[in-house]
Amino acid sequence: MSAKLRRIRLTENPDGWWTAYDEEAEAVSQGPSREEALENLDEAVKLVEDEDYGREPTEEELRDWGIDLDEYGDGGDLPEVLK
């Protein structure tokens, strides 16, 4: 079994935090240490590579998040991210 090669850019920021960027997945994350930045990047890459990434949320998910669909009617007043 061969591992997939990935190019990761790791940058120490002036504030001491670290930024990690996966070029192939175009995912970015950060953390107070290199290790945490890379751990967070692993999570971000998993989200980006998930086939459900970027899909519209279901009505059940919106209700689970506390969004009352009846309050918004046709969605005209929904935040841009939920339209």
C-alpha cells in the first residue's frame, strides 16, 4: 500500500501561530503550534475531500442547528451562507 504524496506549506506567523496549507486540497488551517496546525489541517482536508462538502444542508440538519425554517419562509431572509 503506497501513501499519497502531499505538498504541505507550514508557516510561522509573526504572532507565533502556525498556518498549514495543503496545496492539492486547497485547504488551510492554523494552530498555536506546528503540531496543532497540522492536526487541524488533517481535519480540514477530510472535510474538503468529503463528497458531501459544499452541499446544501438538509431541512433536518438546519433544525438540528436550531434554525426555525418556518420563521424564514421561502428563505428570503436567510443568511447568505444558507441560501
